Amino acid sequence: MAVARSSGQERVPPHPDVQAITLQKVLEALVDPVRRSIVCQLYAASGDINCGAFDLPVEKSTATHHFRVLREAGLIRQYYVGTSRMNALRHAEIDTVFPGLLGALVTAGDGSRPAGPGPAAPGPDTQTGL
Amino acid sequence: MAVARSSGQERVPPHPDVQAITLQKVLEALVDPVRRSIVCQLYAASGDINCGAFDLPVEKSTATHHFRVLREAGLIRQYYVGTSRMNALRHAEIDTVFPGLLGALVTAGDGSRPAGPGPAAPGPDTQTGL
DNA sequence: CCATAAGTTCGATGATTGTCAAACTTTGAT
DNA sequence: ATCAAAGTTTGACAATCATCGAACTTATGG
């Protein structure tokens, strides 16, 4: 039965305030495919996701780096549950400062591009896209 | 009186086809503030703009580099008029592959963010934003 | 108390990138 | 023909960044 200790650090990493979120930082964060994948998985998920539950092509230490970049850019919120670190997309907040941006990016990356009369059939791809 | 010579190169640099435009390349292009400034100036302009008419904080050779990155990403179209190279934003084309993305980015960058009850008044800034 | 699980921190490294100056090319005007 | 204007090309250089492995921290379970 874990009792929330009031002494010491609360193990809550620093998050930027909403109005401190800049387009520059957001784009620097989302230009990386791994980080876009994280954002897209959070966007499609119903709830928050712990770091280990993501499907990522990099080592743990690298993943930690990516999560920190996303958090410092203001795109995700992180908090601890036991030894697990949960991640939540700051969807509504970002929409207030950059209306439509997140949605347009996820839509752009989800592979639902009009393939046109090309030869390759757009078959049911189960990729998480972005 | 310049007659369009049909021999030799047409001095038309290579442009990617519409369906060859990728989100990755677009974001790599727009993550740079100078290139975002170029795109925003084109977005706000009524017509095409030659390279020298842009207000950019870098040298000519660096500007050339930025224009090439934008062109290869599929964001702009370039063509010669005399010694001048004209630049056109591929606005409609990009909207077909990434609906709403360009608009959301320009809106996000134009400084028209809800400044909230902060101390700094959002005064009439004549900056081109983005 | 000891072990395990989940992440983090700390260098180190290799690749990419934005920047500039100098030399070059192409076009238009004198 | 000569000259100037507008960009381009070509190195070179400094800075940034994504990646990994190894060691570390914190919490949970026997």
C-alpha cells in the first residue's frame, strides 16, 4: 500500500506551461519519425500509455530521450505510476495554441493519402501511421 | 528580345511530383525558421516572388540552399524569368496530399496566438510571422 | 534483504545541417 | 564586347542530434 510521501521530489518532471509552447519546439519534436510515432500512438489510444508499452524501433535509453523532447516541447504530459512512467498527449491544450495542427499532422501521417489511380492497392494496412 | 531557345537545358530545376511529397520531407523543410519565413511570405503574397525580394536574415548562398530544400520537399515551384528565379507556393497541391496542414502551420506561426490575460499587449505587429 | 523491473543519466560516436566566403554562370543592358 | 545583376556551386567549419551501452535510481515482490 503505497502512501504518497510528501517529502523529497514528487518525481514529476518539469512541463512547460501552455502559453510557453512554441511552434519551433513543436516542429523540432515532430520532425523525428520515432517521436511522431509516439504522438500518433497516443493520439489513437483511448487513454494514457506507459513508456514500455510503445512499439518503438530504438533502445530504452533512446526512447527516454525522445519522451523528454516531446515533454519539453509541451506535446505530452508525464507522471509516475509505480515504476512505470505514464504518457498523455496534451491534445486539448495544443489545440488552443495551434488550432488544427495536431490533427492535420496525424492525418497527414496516417497513410490515408489519396493513392490515386496508382498500381499499388491501398490495402488494409494496420500500421499506426504518422 | 529573348526568344525561348529549345536547345540546351530549360533551366528548370527538378521538382517532385505531387504524390512523391512526403510528410517527413515537408517537416524537415519547415522545421527551419528561415524556410518557414519563406513559406509564410509566399502564403501571404498575392503572386510569385523572386528570390531576391524575400526578407531573409542570411546570405545569398544560404538562401539558395533553403530554396532548394523547399523545392525538393515539394513545397515550392521555381522557374526563371530573365536572371531572376521566381518562387511559387504549391499550395493547392499540398492541400490535396496533406489537407489543412499548410494552413494550420501558417496560422500557428503568424503570432495570432491567444495571448490570454498576460501583461504583454498583442499590439499590431507587422511581422510576417510563422 | 535480495532480486527484478522500469526508466534515467552519462559519456561517446557518427551523421546531418545551417552558415559563410569565394569562384562561377547566365542573362540583360550599355 | 564589356559590365553589372541575380543566383548557383563548391568546399569548409561549427553546431546539433539521434543512437547506443553501461552504470545508476527507484519501486515492487518474495
